[in-house]
Amino acid sequence: MSDVFKALSDPTRREVLQMLKAGPRSAGDLADAFPVSKPTMSAHFNVLRGAGLVSIEKAGKSVIYHLNVSVLEEALLGFAGAFGLGQRPPAKRSKEEKETP
């Protein structure tokens, strides 16, 4: 889970994930959308891959990135669960149940 949150901590990586919501994109298309060097983008892609947030498919000389939404969902559910969020509140006890020790 910490790898996912580390990956999400960077605005460039969050923007890459936003772009991939629309569908798979090549590494070149993604890199061209940012004013940073290709090696810098490659490092961002490696962090996203390491966290499991994206997967790759090789198509000839191109690398196509796909968004793995399930990994993000699992991390968010795990985070929420760690703080007791998203759980049902305890059922209210009746007056008779409260009086019984």
C-alpha cells in the first residue's frame, strides 16, 4: 500500500493516471504531454509500474501503458479500513439489551 501512496504523491504521476483513465497510451504519447525529459518520465513510469498502478504491453517498438484501477481501489479500501472508515456502524442495542450485563 505504501508504494501506491508514494506513486500518488507526485503530481506528474497523478496526471499520467488521469490520462490513462481515457484508455491505454504509448509511453511516447504520455511523455510528450509533459515538459520534462524522457528519462525523467521513464522514472515516473517505473514508480507507477512498481506500485502496480499501470501495466505495460509491448507493441513493436512501442510500450503501451494501461491503468490498473483494481490496485488503486485495493489501496484506498485498505487505507480506509485501517482507520475504520467504510465500515458499518455498530447496530444500536435495544433498551433491554443495554440493561443486561
